[in-house]
Amino acid sequence: MTLGELLAGVRLKWPLSPLLSQMEIQGLEYDSRRVQPGYLFFAFPGSRADGREFARNAVERGAVAVASESPAPEGFAAAGLEAWIEVVHGRHALALAARSFYHHPDERIALTGITGTNGKTTTSYLLDAILRAAGKTTALVGTIEYHLAGRVLPAVNTTPESLDLLRLFAELEAAGGSHATMEVSSHALALGRVYGLNFHTAIFTNLTRDHLDFHHTMEEYFAAKQLLFAGAGGAPPKWAVLNRDDEWCRRVEVSPASEVMWYGLGQGATVRARHISSSLQGLRFEVQGRKLRFTLESPLLGKINVYNILAACCGGISYGFTPEIIAAGIASCPAVPGRFERLDEGQPFGVVVDYAHTDDALRNTIAVARGLAPKRIITLFGCGGDRDRAKRPLMGQAAAENSDFVVLTSDNPRSEDPLAIMNDALVGIRRTDVPLVVEPDRATAIARAIKEARPGDIVILAGKGHETYQVLKDKTIPFDDREVARGVLRGFGYHREPK
């Protein structure tokens, strides 16, 4: 493919010369370490590094041109390359170029994008299970891992760069796949990682305080989510699935070209849950709406998962699947890793690990546990460093108001002092008189929380969920709440042989 064909539709600051326009391009890359001869390299500005710093390395590895929204660094021509292409927006340019290079696979793959503060991962797993119950070969892209036609791949970002997405969609199509489900983060929308993609269905789960270190205000955070329903550089989605019970979802401006489906428990939902039964075995309820009425069962627990299941059901309805297929898919989806994941070593109390890392998510997780009628709830949590400081006291208050015992510890402190982070959270906890233990070492804190438990209690280890690492100031260390907790339980003499 020629450079001119590749960049058709890309907004350039300066026109390509005829010679440059006819240059053959063998591949695209934004990581100089992966550049091969004949590639076009994209140099992005970043919060920690400027991609232009790696352009010389890309040229040395065989790049024939560099695209950037910034001018070439001084002296760059000395590297032997004159082809520096200035574009108006780097990630928009990469997205459009990648769509051209891979021959627009998103026009043939049925793509569902799921956005929202909480519930994206679980909803994506549920919808993927419905698609597979319908006999589809699928891809799943999200926080925990990526799935591609039955293969499991490591997740780098919740939503990867457009080039990685389009490469994955092309591989899915080559494998005979037809549907892809992806979590679409607010960062990805704001930065342009999904620019130009065609979504069949867009789902908005909810919006609560998070990521304000990046977006600064809730209005900016919401505006990023809104982009998914406006088209984000592509056509608006055919279907817009919105949570009727969430005030921010009700503010979404939906394109006249999109068909809207509301889900929820209250008034105005076109797809709703009725006759909800919740137990330790899971959920059972009736789905009503859009001329459908059917009963489904799920091993997932709690009211928050009623919403996630309804969102996934709406996704299935948007694809025209029957109630039998939708119910079979929901029933086949087990607990999602790190989302109210139960640890059972034969102990007489519950231990669950959950990814909850906002005040709203903490309340939801504790509410799920409260619905299981425990004697007490013991909640361990921490707050991430280099993130929105204002949510820390809110998280502390959420944990303290809804738990019977709180263990405050460290999460991923990153460059901040763990004790300073914990002091911010203590402001909210001290608005209550809940019994409290403060322990900065997370492994010791997990042991303290489990040691506190008595028969009939539930211990919640919140914040890190599926993560298998802890990010400290100067290094990242292996750390998995689940493995640490299992080790503590076995140290106390509990042990259950795997089935």
C-alpha cells in the first residue's frame, strides 16, 4: 500500500510530495523497538516521554517515514531521513491509517463497545459468553486479558492503541470470527485510541467519580464517554444501550441514527429485571421488555450484577439473539477474575477479592456482601498513588459507613508516600467510629483482616482484584491478593484440595 493511499482521509499539516505519496509502506508501528524495514513510524507526545525521541531509532531499524503532530527535532535530517510527516492529530492519524492498512475489518466485524466507571469488565465477559452461546467466534478486549478466537493474550491497556485493535480484528476475521466485545475506557476515548471505529452496539453502564487526575472534572469525564455515542470519528453506533437508573446515562445525547435501548430496575427502562432472587448460589430473575419475557440464572451475586446482566442481555438483543441463547450465555459465564471472587480453603467465613477502587464501587461490593447476610463485614482497602486525591476520603467514608471493621492499607502507591495516601483516606474513615486497623504493608494487612474474621463473617479484600503486581515508588513487585490470602488461610490451618 502506498503512503498516499494509507493516509487518505488523514488531516495533514503539509501535503505529501508526489514522490513521498508513492512510497510503498510495509507496516505501521508506534513502538520503535518493533519497527521493521519499510514501516511508517508514528511518534506520539506522552506524559512521560516524547515519541520523537525514538524516531532516530525507528529510522535505524528501517522506518521510511515518521508521522507526528509535532515538528521534527532539530538535526533529525542528519539521520538520513527527510520524510517527516506532520499530522493534525497523531492518534487520529494512526487510527485512520491502521483501518486502511488492514482493509477496514471493523466494517465486517460486529463490534460492541462498553464504557462506564464500573461494570465494564463483567458486562463484557457476559456478552462474550452470549455470543459464544450463539456459536460465534469472538474476540474480547479488556482490563484483565484479551481473548482472540479461543486464545488468551495478556492485556497491556484496558483499551489498546488503534493499531493493536485493528490488527486484532484482522486476525479475528482471518480466523473466521465475526464479533468483538471491548471495554472502552475514558482515556481511550479522550486520546483517540478508538477514533474512526464503527461500533454496532455501544453500552454505557454508569458514571461515578474516577480518573479526575486525568479528566479534571466530572463534566470532562462524561464528555469523553459521550464520544462513544457521537461516533468518535466514525459513524454513530447502530444501537445505544443505556442504564436508565444512572443520572449520567440519562444525559447522553444519542444520534438519531442510533436505536436506543434502556435497561434498569426503575421507571422508563425498556428492558428490566423482575422477581429477583439472590442467594449464595447466584441470581435468578425475569427479563421483561421489547416484546420479550424470559427467566435466566447466573452464578454472579448481588444487585450490581443484575445491572451488568441486563446490559449484556441488551447487547444480545441488539444482535437479534433468542431468549434461549441469551439465557444460556448468561448461565455459562462464571465469576469474573477479581470481581467478587470467592476464596475457599474450607474456612468458616467468607473471603472475597474485588477490584473496587472508587467509593461507589466499594459501596456496591459491600452491598453484595451484605446481601449474603453475614454476621460482620471486614473490609480491607487502599488508594492508588498518583491518582485523584479527592476520592480518597470518599473511599474511606464508603468503607467505614458500610463495614463492621476496616483495615486500611496500601494499594499501588506509585511515586507517592504510602502513609500520606493513607492519611488522606483516614479523613473519611474518622467521620465514623468503625473499628479500624492501619497497616501499610499489604501482605501483613491481609493477614490481619483474615485473623479478625470469625465464623459467619465476610472479609473483602478490595482494590486490586485480578492484578498480580504492586507498583511501588522505584519498582513493581509480584503481588496477588488472592495468592497472599490463600497463603494466610493455609497458614491458619485451612486447606481445600482442588476438585
